[in-house]
Amino acid sequence: MSSINNEVGYKFIRDKILAGNFPPGMPLLTRELAKEIGISRTPVRDALRQLETEGLVTIRSRLGAAVRSMDPREFKELCVVRQGLESLAAGLAALNRTPADLDDIKVGLEAMRTIIEKMRRARDDEPFLGELIREDVHFHHAIVSASKNELLKTEIHRLRLVTRVVSKSSPLTAYRGLEMRIADFRDHEHVYRAIAEQNVEAAKAAMEAALQNSVLHSIELMAKTRRAELQSDFGLQEDGSAKQPAETNEPRPRRRATRATSRSTATPS
């Protein structure tokens, strides 16, 4: 029964985090979570410790647990590591892929091509973003699977989830313009071609280039979000100056005049 409750608690909290219902920095109070899920506090604590090992939760003494958050510097470091690992995976995929692996990668690529064409015809990308994200994930997952390295696969999957949580959104969901999405697709084509040709170095370089724009856009997006939050918290305008109070038509209260009393001193003549 205990292991079942552990799994229930783990899945509930993890799903809430990944769905954005529990945003970065949100405190995760054991008592409240146990009440909401309908289990005791012990499996909730176990679930939080498991999520901490996955990088989705931080636990600090005296402060308790909270959803993982990062500042732009930490986020950049995370993206650099992920970029390096996914480039390595692309190189290994070029070396180890089977014809079936290549077919699976191509399925994701061709689905993305179809979606990009829909966007081009509609001159609007927003209605198709969900499909594009799903096929982008398929494409990258197929490449990592083709690398034949389970440890690498696990770590890339973990970093992708952490990136998704701490950045609050995917760069694919932010407005980038149709031309940028077409350019991203061309980068994916270069990755596929290098893996198909079993060119290890070209596959690594192509994946690094494909992720570069996404990484830079993610960092820029996070910095903008953090700047907007600080402006809101401290009542600042975009230039960093304090917001002026709004003008009202109400008359200002008059200040009472104070009489200055002064003694006149007689001077001898």
C-alpha cells in the first residue's frame, strides 16, 4: 500500500509541475499536498525527494520543498549542458542507427514538414503549435533512442523536463515568426541528412547549430520574463525608473499655514 501511495503522490505532484499548475518557486507544503491527494505525509515526502533527484524540486532545510526555479545564469548553464549531450546523441545516432531508427527519425521530420506547410498556407503558426511541438519531441526522442545509450537518453530526458519547468514555456510556443520556424526546420533537415549519411561529426555540428537558436531564444525569453516580474514586484517602468502615481481630479488637501512668532527686541538709542 505504501509503494502505491508513493507512486500516486509522485505522479500527482509531477503532473502538476509539468502542466504548469505548480509554477517555479512555488512552495510544496507536505501537509497541504497530503490533504489534496488524499494520502499521508510520508509518501508525499518520499515523492518530493524523488522529484528532487530528477531536478524538478528543491528541498532546503528550514525552508522545505519548492518547485525548481533558476536565474538566467543557471538556466544558460543548463542549456549548454543539454546542447552538448544532444549533440553527442546525434553523433552516436549517426554511428549506431539502424534502418528502422532512421525511418522513425524521418517520420518526425516529415510530420514537421507537413505542419510547416500548413502554417505557410494559413500565414499563421499559432493554430498548429501543439502539433509542431509534438513532432519536434518525436524527432529528438527518435535521435536519442538511435544513439543506443540508455544513460544518455535518461539524462537528456531529465534535462528537457527541467528546462520545460524552469523556463515556464517552450521557445516553440513563443512568437518567433513563420520565417524563423522555417529556418528551424531546415536545421532539422541538416541533422537528419548527416545521420542518414552516418557522418558523425556533421551530425554533431548540425545538432549543435539546430539547438543554438533555441537555446538563445529560451535564455532571452527567461530574462524578459524575470525582468517583467521584477518590474511588477517593485513598481518599475521598462527604463528602470519608478512608476509615477496616477493623476487624479481630486483636490489636494491644503496644508495648514503655521504662524512664525518672533519677538522684537528693543535696541537702545
